[in-house]
Amino acid sequence: MNKKIKISFLFLLLSSVGTCWAGGCAGNSAAAEPEVGINDDLVDAILGQLNQSTAELKSYQSRIEYRFSQPILESETVRKGILYYQRAGERSALRINFQTLKQDDEVEEEYIEQYIFDGVWLTHVDYQIKEVKRYQQAEPNEPVDAFDLARENFPIIGFSKTEELEEQFEIKLIKQQGGCAEDFVGLHLKVKPDSIYKDDHTSIEFWIDRKLSLPAKIVAVSTEEDICEIKLLDAKVNKGIDDKVFEVKIPEGFGEEIIPLKQRTKQK
């Protein structure tokens, strides 16, 4: 591919004209195929743009739809809520407030469950059993990015350490069909044998919103053939979020359990 054509293709690939994810369009994980023989320079360019966008990310808020499917058991649950993220210097915080739950063909119902990651602690608030658990994930003077902490519970990738994606995965463009090709670019990530994801996942589909150059949808296939699908909808980027959003408040009457880092390490 000559340089002029390559630049034109990259411009087309990375530019945008809005989004249509919420309405349901192309990008169906069952139909997606890795593009054969695609130029690696294009993948590098996409990851480079993603890396730039995440480096400039100070705050992020979106609706989240988390679908967990177990094809072998013919079971599926869908949780919906709101995701918040904020970063200042070396510190970051992430909060996911799930508000509803739908199981298989049952009616969607209120189901409040919250996850707060602050770089050191993961706090899980379960309103169903009125319990709060706090897990120390890092030393107080060595905080990690909140998205990295969340990765142990949700396959949310692409918001941090994007430069390491090529170290962990074999990456190819996804061959797209239908209307979403103008709005999203898809990458198929095959887990490498020595990847940090090897014990949890075999592959991940990763869809990037071309307008924001940030993740919009992630579909992860586990080593047990379960499927986790995360959609991030109506994103607000660098609009600022009140710090109070990330405060941990123990509701009255809830039990609390604190698991320090040393104790957690022993349990592993």
C-alpha cells in the first residue's frame, strides 16, 4: 500500500460521523471475523490514536450494559447502570453503579450493586444482602490505575496501558458489514500463550468509537466459553465529575468486611 493511499485510508478509518450503537447495528460478535492479511501499520495507527486519547483522558462517564452469557447452560444475565472514571496526576478512581438486572426471559428488575475502585481499594456494595466488602489491591503509596484494578472483575480494556495491548494479544482488524463501519472500528484480540489474560480469556473483541477514539464495546470469551459483553453508551469525556461520586458511604444497617492486602495475598 503506497503512502498516499495509506494516509487516506487511515483518515477514513479514524474519522467519524456520530454513533449508532444504542440502536443496534453491525458489530455483532457472532458474525465478526478477523481481517486476513491486513496491514499491521493500520492496527498500529489505531492503537496509537487510542493511546493518545487515553493519555488525554481526565474524566469519563457513560451508561454501561454488562451482559454475561453461558451458552453451555443457556443462561444470560444483563446488568445496566452508570460508569464514572476520573484521573488527577497519579491518582484515579472508577465507580460502576449497577441499577437493574435481567435474567434470561424474566422481567428486568431493580438490582443495586456498586463497585468503587480508587487505585488501592476495591469496594463492593451489595444492596440485596446489605453487605459491603473492601478488598485492598495495592499499597497506599503505590496506587495503580483504577481501570487496571477493575480488570480483575470486568474485562474492561483499552482505557489504560494501551501500549501493552500488542504484548498481550495478537491483534487484527475485524471485517465489518453493515452500517456501523462508519462509526466503529473493531479489533480481534487473540490472547497470547504468555499473556496475563491467558488464564481468564481466549479472545476479546474490542470496538472503538471513531469519534472519541475510545472503547465503546468489549466482548470477551472466557477459557470456560462464557461470554462477557460490555457496552459503553452516551459517553461524556473530560466534562468533569464531582469528587463526591467516588466517596464510599456505608448504608445504615449494612455489614462491612475489610480484607487487607496481606490477607488477600494469602487467600490467593
